Amino acid sequence: MFELDVVGLSRLQFAATAMFHFIFVPLTLGLSFLLAVMETIYVISGRDIWRRMTLFWGTLFGINFAIGVGSGIVMEFQFGMNWSYYSHYVGDIFGAPLAIEGLMAFFLEATFIGLFFFGWNRMSKKAHLTVTWLVALGTNFSALWILIANGWMQYPVGAVFNPDTMRMEMTSFFDVILNPVAQAKFLHTVIAGYITGAVFIIAVSAWYLLRGRNIGLAKRSIAIASAFGFMVSIGAITLGDESGYLAGENQKMKIAALEAMWETQAAPASFNVVAIPNQEAMANDFAIDIPWVMGLIGTRSFDQVMPGIKELVERNEERIIKGMDVYEALQRSKADGNDAESKQFFADNWQDLGYGLLLKKYRDDIANATPEEIRMAAIDTVPDVTSLFYTFRIMVALSFYFVFFFALVFWLTVKGRIAQSSKTLKLAMWTIVTPWIAIECGWFVAEYGRQPWVIDGILPTHYAVSHLSVTSLLISLAIYFTLYLTIFIVGTKVMLSAIKKGPEYYTPSDNASMLSAKVATEAVQSH
């Protein structure tokens, strides 16, 4: 999937840092909301055990948040280092949500997190509860702006290409932030974070119950996390369906690749449960399908046709040829400012410029591209079908598993049998890794399924990279890998140390910041 050239290594480096960063983001999202719920119960009931729960899970939240913020900074640097032409091309649009996210994360969110940790003995119960809810809201709003930026990359709206500046420029800020793809992606992503937080709390609590420790706290934690997790897991499936429907409207090649649907079928299309895609032959060597299901899910109708990969390649080949004419019109209008005909042609057809730029992978003078090069550029618009097909199915299978898992745990909790069900508790401990598997699969589907575009239909990935050497990229990739591996090992050790110490390590005179400091100090010293 990745070639050892500048484009491939740039993609690999960004993918590695992004996927590492997103180990921490969903847990931050999920724990922040559950902390607010726990403290709300404490303020209403006045029972100190809910305060201890908030403090303990808040300590784990703080450790995770600190690592996540540090790892996320590197990602933004890469836009200038590895993707400088991308930054130039769409900086007017992409920079706005990133700037707002920075304000949310580093000022608003960090301020409230500081008050959460240091304000326990300095603020009233209601004031501190307000701060905790603001932490949860700030964390989620921070994610919103990142996903608005990413959603625009998937479905670029509210912008137009300016031939004078040779850049995309925003025409409507509201169209960008109200982008339906971004909104669906935001809801789907934060709900995945809620599932992660719920599974994490259940798994850690199960570990305590299996060892006969902190039984009261563990039971209450499991009860609230399983109820919350069951509700949001149903929402994840619903919003996943909405995201798929929107992709079917706006990213037809991605959907066709996810389903290994090479040929256009009569409506409604069938759903491939299992398949062995053959990319070279553009066919499936083997497939088991269910009639009608894909058409009903993908179009929500009985008569709307879903185009197959071969048909979409033919359409893209036509757009590439049109893009060559658009590119030539742009060159003529820049050479002769009085060429009104070329300017008008470009203004009417600039949306096809990106397809013409696909030919830059094969030659600079795209006006002289051969039919073979045009065909190869059209074939390039098909991402790797096998990896997308199975990655998507892993994500979907886990989504349905979460519904079953939370329902089982909640039912045993209501029946008062969760502490005695050692098999379920062990299952919970094994389940702890599954939300991250599902989330990373989801991001792979979203980002790799968009290839060969960095901005879908607008800017090819190979055209967006910086002019770097393979050597410099290999060195920086090695440095990032070593640094991130070290951060992950130390961060995991600190987190595990806090879990092993447990809530009993907390004393009434401590606040959460003191607890975090003690745990971190001991973990580092032991390391």
C-alpha cells in the first residue's frame, strides 16, 4: 500500500503519528463524559463513594489526556513539514478549524482540566460539577473542529479555486462547519470514544472484582458504564449507517471498494458478506452475497442504482480528459489575462482540475498525456479493495459485538450477578482492546478509502507533498517511531501503576492532582 518514495513515506509518517495519537483521543472523550455523570450523582446523592470514583477515574483521564495532547502537536507540525503544498493549497480553509481547535484544546479545555484537578477543596460542589461538565464539553468541542477539517477533506464544500492565487479559498464558513459529512463523522467519532471509555471502565473494574478489591466502587462503575455503553453502542451503528449513506452520495468509489462491487448491478444491489477481491482482474475470485441488502443500506431505496468500480473508473477517465482541458485553459488564462474565453471555461469547469492533476504522477506536460497514461490515472482512483473490504467488516462486526457485550454486562449487573460471573469479567478484560481496533479500522477506511486524494476530487495526494528527500523522511520516521514508542511504554506504565494502586491509594486529604503526582513519580522511579 505504501511505496518507499517521498509520497509513500510522507503518508506512512502521517498515518503512524495520527493512529498513535488516536489511541488516546477516544479514551479522553469517553472518560470525560462519564466523569461528569459520576460527579453529578455525587452532588445529587452526597455519597462519598461517587466522589472517590470521580477522583480515581479522573486520575486515569488526566494521565491519558497529557499523553494525547503531547502526541497531537506533532501532527499539526507535519502539515508544514511534509505537506507544504497541501498547506498552501487549502490553508485558507483548513487553517480556520485547526486554529479554533487549538484554542479549545490548549486554552479552554486545559484551563477547565486544571480547575478539575486543583479545585476539589477550593470550590463548592456545584461549581466543581460545572467545571467537570465544561471539561467534557470542551473535550468534545475540540474533537468537533478537527472533524470539521477532516470532513471537508472528504467532502469539500463552501470553497472555490482562485486561479489568481492558485489556491482554494473559502466562500462560506457556515457551509464548511455545517458540512453534513463532518457532522456525521463527529457524532460517529465521539460515540466511538464513549464506547471506549465505557469498555475501559468495565474492564478495569472487572480486574478489581476478579481480585476481590474495591468491590463497591467496581460494581457501581460497571453499572453506569454498561448502561451508558449500551445506549451509545446502538447510536454508533445508527450513525455508522448514516456515514455510509453520505459516503454513498459523495464518495461512490469508496463505497464500491468497501463492498468489492466491481460491476454495476441492477437496483437494489446485493451485499458481499465474504469475498476474495482480485484487483488486477477487477473481479472477485469468490464471493457470498445477500441480494438487495447493499442497495437498501446504501441508497435507502429499491430503484436507485449503485455504480460499480468499473463504471466509476470509466467516469473518472472522462473527468481526467476534461481536467486536461481545464488545466490548459488555466495555463492560457494566466499567460494572457485578456483571454476571456479560457477564463470562462475554467470558471465553469474548475471542479475537474484535480482529475487533470492526477496525470502529474506520470508526466509534467499533462496536455500530451497518452491514452495509456490517462487509463493508468483512472485506475489509480481505485484504492486497495482487499484491505478496505476486510477492515470495514472488522469494524462493523465489532460494532455489533459491543451491543451484545454491554447488554450482557448490564443484565448481569441488574440481576446482581456480575461479581460472581468470572467468565464475563474475564471477557471484559479481553474486550478492552477491541474499541481501539474498531476505531483504527474506521480511520483506515475513512482515510485510505479516499485515496488517491488528499482533498477528495480536488487535490491528488502525490501533488500535495513537500519536496523532501527519502533519507530525511526515513530519519524523521525513525525518530518519531522511537519517541512515540517511548511515550507509549512510559504512559502505559504510569496508567497501569495507577490502576494497580487503585482507589484505596487515595486518601481523604489528597486531591486528584496529588494522587496523579504520586502515581507518576513512583512509576517513573520504578521504570
